[in-house]
Amino acid sequence: MNRFMRAATRKKRDYLMEVALQLFIEKGYEQVSVDDIIAATRTSKGTFYHYFKGKDEILREIPRKQTEIIEAWSARKPSEVQSLESHVNRLMLDLAEAASASPRLIRSWLALSLQNEGLKTAMEEWRRHLHESLQRWLPDYGRAHMLVTVYFGILIEWCAAEEEDGPPLPARMQEGLAWAWHGIRSRTGEGPVWTEPERKGEQVMRVAVIGGGLAGLTAAAYLSEHPGVEGILFERSPQLGGRAFTYEKAGFTLNYGAHAVYGIDRHSLSEMERELGMSFSSKQVDKRRVMYAKHGELTPAPLDFVNLMRTDLLNPMQKMRFVGEITAIIANIHTLRNYETLGDYLAQSDADEDVKELWEHLVCSNFFIAPEEARKVPGAVISEYYHNLFLSMRPVNYILGSWAVITNQLKQKIALGGRWDIAIQEGVDSIRYADRKFVLATKTREEAFDRVIFAMPVQQVVKLLKGTPWEPFLASYEDNTATEVMVYDIGLKHVVARPFSYISDMDNKLFISDVSATDHTLVPPGGQLLQGIAYLSDKFEDDAERKAYLDDKTKQMEALFDQYYPGWREATEVKRVSKKAMVASVKNIATNKLLPVRVENVPFYFCGDGCEGKGELAERAFSSARLAAKAILEDLPVATEQR
């Protein structure tokens, strides 16, 4: 049916359908002819066949309308969506509004579906199509099934009610969805929580957040929920997200950094999902298709017991030794945690060299650092990290739709309360203390605040506080080094090969992820997105040696592409190479020092991937920001006291 059909024409067509469905209910579908429909509607055969090819088309019309809405909804890219929850709600409400436009027609159709096999099949196909479309965005069968059940349950309940009895269908759907999402988000609790509005005349704390990356957005999102806090988030660059910034080119969605999340069921993101009411979807990398390459031979990566038994990296005795080490890590009794560094532990360990090499490579992979740096990672850090990872039921996942899905929701959360502003392209140039306030100066204004959160790389924090009374207390963090890698992204017009989801070259310390094998939302139809990453050393005599090293790494990466993805050069639609991309502002090694959320004698709060917190990389940004925000909220009653 033409979507632009005139209202009068649409009304006539709906009338024909309504009468036909009523006849089907009364007499049975097989006993009703086209002539019976024409006679009952007092129309002509020409008019009937102008609208329908036959009476069976009448049965297919209702699910066809709904399918058109579902397909249009599915076509949107995740990076364009502000919130997964709001996007799903939009679909359900659009379907409900379309159904409520023809209430008698829908009621007749659903009643007939109880007695007509063809309609029962159409109903099942309708449910299946809705479920599969939801799973594309929400690859959790149980959650998608719950939402589909809520939709059809409310639709049937509305059909069973009298036309004037109770609220309209969209209102019913909105209430039902609110409870469904509450159930999805919450593990405990009896119902939605009412937040008291700000009381008139109440003292309000003003907070500045400097930095609009993942940490800054997270801290501001937590603070924006409290009616007693207002503030400004300052970001120097033209976009939010920091190193999690996402952009699109030729239909491909590219992240400045990988959007993989390790151990998501034990990750700070899961806490944020519950506490901030966020909604996002993730998909686990296929563990059986994660491979290591060593001396030209491929073997499964030992991500779990199954892969460990299949891998050729270790012999049977070495596998037993490694299983013992994993068990000790899980039980939190491994002696690794008592050693200053991984290198110290390996130096005294009686394990075979292959086991030691595997430990080193695992730390390289998860901490994104070169082998010589992997040995400098503190034993306690490694022990805690792998304790969480080995206990996880979902060790490696991708956020479907890239980091934009997270940053868009955090931005929306900040704006929703109406008490916070986001200042894009407005960096803070200086800070001073005057009249019991912290005065921040940008190129265009000065603003006074009660509290300040630095959500930026530690090196930039030290630079901004140069010449202030707080500079001496940050001197020990000034020489921290960052974690940098080479990133080589290629977007291919078509899938050139898909031998595995991830291939790690143990000899050259680089890997390639077939990102689109897990996250299909990042590519145009039929496309493929590969991301190569090389761990980099930062010890060079001069710039010429560094350049030669990076050129060599580029050649190694391209050789790896050539070996496992032949034809990639000819199929390349988009290519982006960053030979020195920062993945963490502070490399978590013994010679560096992570910045605490609070530093003694410094009245500020700090968060980011260079700060103390749970996990590594993005998780440390999330967890430290959460800690900083909660510390400020705990301090709220004494906001006006002398510091």
C-alpha cells in the first residue's frame, strides 16, 4: 500500500478489510468468497481488486504494516542512536500507534488469528521478525524475548478491552515498557525509584569537570542525578569522548581505540548500566575463533579450559601447570600478587619457558604493551586483573555500535537534569583559589566552583597546575609514560576472508581483530572492518631510529594482512593508520605511578585511565570517575565549609 495514500482512500481500504475480517470470523475464512466481501461492503469487484489482489492479501496486510515499521527502525546505525532503551521504545511506540490507528481492524485480525492457521503462521512470523530485529541491537535472547512478550501481551490486552475502557494503546505500551526496562536493569528492588526534586532555597554545589572523555562524561553523569549539584563540563576539542571518539566514513564506523570490553559481567560498565539507567548491547567474541600464531603455526588461544586443551602452545605437563596457576589466580592465592613485577615472579619461577612466554604474551595483549614493559607490570595488578577476567562468563565483548552508544547516553544523561552545561571547544587555561571558590579561566570567561574534577591525562593535569600552590604535590607524577600502540584500520568493500575473529602474532607482538565478525553494525552491507594493533617500544636513541622502527612495524602489520586476508589491498574502501595512538595516559608499570582520586594536600578530584581504579584502560576511566563523583556526593553536606 502506498504510504502517501489519501485519508479517504485509506479509510475505504480499511473498511473493506474490517468487513472482510468480520465475515471470516463469523463464517470461516474458507467459506467467504470475494463476492461475499463485495456484497457486504456494497462495492464493486473493480474497487476490491484495486486495493487487493485477493482475499489472502487482507490477512497479510496487518503484519506487513508492522514489518515496514520494524525494517525502517532496523536501518538506523547504532552510532546515530542516543540511547538503546529510547531506540527500542521508539519502535514499540511506533508499532503501537500504527495499530491504534485502526482499532477495530486490529481487534478483528487478532480474533481471527485464533481460528485461522494462515493467520497463526503470520502471527508467528510477525513475532519472529520483531524478535530477530531486537536481537540485532540487543543480542540477549532473554531480554529480546521479554520485550516481544510485553508488546504482544499489551496489544492483546488492549484488544480484549472495550474501545473506551482504559488508556489508549500507546499509553499502555509506555507504562509496560517502563516496567520491562526496570526489570532488565535491576537485580533487586520492588519498583521504580522516585527522586525528590530540589528544594527551593537549598544550597547548591557547583562542580567543574575538566575533560570530556569517558571519565569526564561518567563523573558528570553521576553528579547530574543529584538535585544539589550543578556544573559545567569543559572539553577543549570539538567533540566529546576523548580517545573513545567515533566517526563514520563511507559507511564504516571507526573508533580511535578498540571498543572491546574485557569481563563485561564483572566490569564497571555493568554497575553504570544499573546505577545510571543506561542501556547498551554487547556481543561476545567467538572464543573458538581466537588464534595465536607462533613461528608460522596457528593454534587456539588458551582463553578457557576448552581452548587450553586444544592449543599447541603448551605440552600436556605445561597445560597442567598453567591450569594450576589459573586456579590459584581465581582463588586469589597465587604468589604472583606478592612480587613487585611480573619479571620478578618469572625470574624465580620453576615453570618451563613456554609457560613464562605465555604469561608475558597475555599481559602484552591485555595491557597493550611490548614484552619488555610487560615484565614491569606489578604482580598485584596482574593478579587482580586476571582474577576478575578468569571468573568472567563473558571475557571479551564488543559494545555494539561503538563507544558512541555509551558517550551519547552519558551526554544525554548530563543534559536531562537541566542543571549542567557542556562547553565544547572551551579548554581551561588556568585555575586559582579566591573567595573560598576555585576560579577557572578559559579564553572567553571566568567561572567559580566549589569542587573541581580533573578528567584528563595526568601529563595535562601537571601542566595546568604549573605555577600553582598545588604543583609540588604532583611532581612525582610528572614523568609518567603513556601506553601507545600503532593502529591500522581497514574497511573493505566485501568480506575477503574470515578465518577467525582474532589473530595474534606472538613473534612480532601485533594482532588483527575482525571487528565486523562480532559487531556487524559498524560496516555497510557486505563490508568487513579489520583492526590491526602493534604493541610499541618507546626506547629509541633518536627520531631516525624511532621512524625506522615504526616503518618496520607497519610492514609487519601489512604482511600479516597479506597472509590471512589476501586481496585486502584491492578491496580497501577506507584506511586509517595511526603510528602512535595513545590507549592509556599512564602505562601501568612499576616505574610509573597512577594518580589517586584524591591527592594529599590537593583539594581536587582526579579520574581517568591514568588514575587509580578498577581494571585497565577504559574500565579504569569509568571506575575512577565513579569513585570521584561518589566522593563529591558524600562531601555534599559540607559544601560551604572552609576547605
